[in-house]
Amino acid sequence: MSYCKEDGKDQVIFATKEDMDEPSKAIINVQDDSEEQPGLILPNGDINWECPCLGGMATGPCGVQFREAFSCFHYSTAEPKGSDCYEAFLTMQDCMSNYPEVYPASKGPSSEDSAELGELNSSKTESLGLGAGDASNAANTEPARSQS
């Protein structure tokens, strides 16, 4: 005679040899593989905020900031893509720095990467005709907008 024992959240079923000789009467719900689960980007081009690939980033303490930055990048038409999302990513990064237990700091670039970045930034500054002190101001300068 078979029986079932509950152990916390688990159920342990003990079956006899006779039970095992009979065809199973258990009903198993098998997910149809033909139904593909949507990925990060839905077929219509929208972002699937419920995708497990986001690892909870869209719902964490900085979820709003993450969604704004990610949306900005996804829908960006600027060249290079996302270059118009600097402020949104800074806001997200600032929020994440307030929750180091949830968003641990990454190791960051290696010293070799940092040196290469430094060279790229200095050559860009020179090509723009800016001095070392002017480079930070150039990033904060917005082009004049015509009023219509």
C-alpha cells in the first residue's frame, strides 16, 4: 500500500512494487514547447519588462531609473546609439550607488583599459581644440535650440 508523507514544503510518496507495476494515473501538465516564451524585446519591438533575463533590475529599488535609461537606449535614434541617454544612465548609476548591497560595484575596467580610454579621451579633446580644463565643460554644453 502506498502512502504520502509531507516534509515541509515537499511531499514524499512511498509506492509499493505493485503500484510501480501499474501504469501511472498521475496527470502531468507539460508546457507546450511550440509556445515560445518572449525574450527581452517583444515581436512588436517593445521591451518585455517581465523577462527573467533582466534579473529583477526593472523592479528593484532603482527600477524606475533602470527602465528610463534602458528605454532611452532602446528607442534612441542618435549616433552612436544611446549617446542621448547620458543623463538617464547617470541618474541610474547614482541611484545604484545608494544600494551597494543590491547592486554591488563591478570590478571596472582593467588598468590597460583605463589607459586606452585616457588616450582616446585626450585625442578627442585635442581634435576638438579644447584644453584639459575645457573638456569637462564641452560635455555639459548643449547646442542652442531655435524657438518656434
